Amino acid sequence: MTDKKVNKASVIVLAVSFIVLIAAVLVMWQSGTKDHGIMKAYQGIGGDFVLQSAEGPVSLSQYQDKVIVLYFGYAFCPDVCPTSLGLLSLALQKLSKEELNKLQAFFISVDPERDTPEKLKSYAAAFHPAIKGVTGTPEQIAEIAKRYGVMYMKVDLPGSEMKYAVDHSSRYYVVDPKGKIKTFIEHGTEPGKIAAALRAVM
């Protein structure tokens, strides 16, 4: 390769790198990324839904006077979900009784084949009584996940008693009393920061 071609290739590489860098900066600026994994709301994401709990149908519109915390996962999850729900539980324990009365948390299953409303009730309540487990048909879950920007995928586990796992994104969605997403909290955020983010929306 001649020096001229090498220089041309270098310019192209630098140009592409610069474009990628600018794009990353713009994404961070638009999303309003903050420290500790807490981010401002995106427009056009979310919305009301109706899913099934062990006590019957539930929807976001039933809780218009409360701050809502949503987490998408599944009861057979070996690590990410227990960690996330455990951190959320510790955060909820930092809230006063009055603050807890202003909040409702939902654990939405992305594994409707195995997670019945009854199973989800006991699973979610084991972490904190303010967390309600809900599910729906595979079509309902897929539609809601798409609206909330949740990624999940079934992964077969040949030879395992579990038969399959579900890889999924992991973040909390904080919805204000008007039904609008106000904040995303990323996986691994410490309980004190989660509690502070919830108070900020109350």
C-alpha cells in the first residue's frame, strides 16, 4: 500500500472515530446522564398497561396518585433480578411510612410461560411488601417491553433443569403520579441513591 493510500485510510479511520465520539456525547447530553446511574426521562417511552396480579388486573392508571417503580425481570433469574430487587428493597426500607404510602413498585415478568401471578406474588413479596408481581400474555409483555425500551431474549439451556433462561436489560423505571417516566435508575445503583431518586419524584 502506498503512503498516499495509508494516509487516506488514516483520515477515514479518524473521521469515523470522531463521528462516533460526537454521537456518544450527543446521546449522553440528550439523555441527561447523571452520576450513580440515574438518568433523566426520555420522551415518548412508557405508557399505561393492564397486566395480571394474583389479586386480579392492575394498571398504572389505578395508581395516579402514586410514584411507580417498574422493574422487568423473571422469577427464575439466577442473579441480576435478585440483586436488583434486593437493592430496591433496601432503598424502600430507607423511606418513611408516609413516603411508602406514596409509592407502588411492580416486578413485571418477561417470562410469562413460567411466571404465574401466584408465583410472582410470593417472589416479589419476599423482597418487600410494596413490590407487586405482575405478568400477562407473551404478546402483552412483548408490546409493553417495546414501549418501555426493554430488551429480553429467551436462551435455551440444553441439559439444564431450567430448560431456558431469559437475558434481559436491567434498570428501574420511575413513573410520576401523572404516568410519565421521570427517571431511569441503572442496575447496581446503591440503595441510598435509589431512595433519593424516588423522593425527588414524590
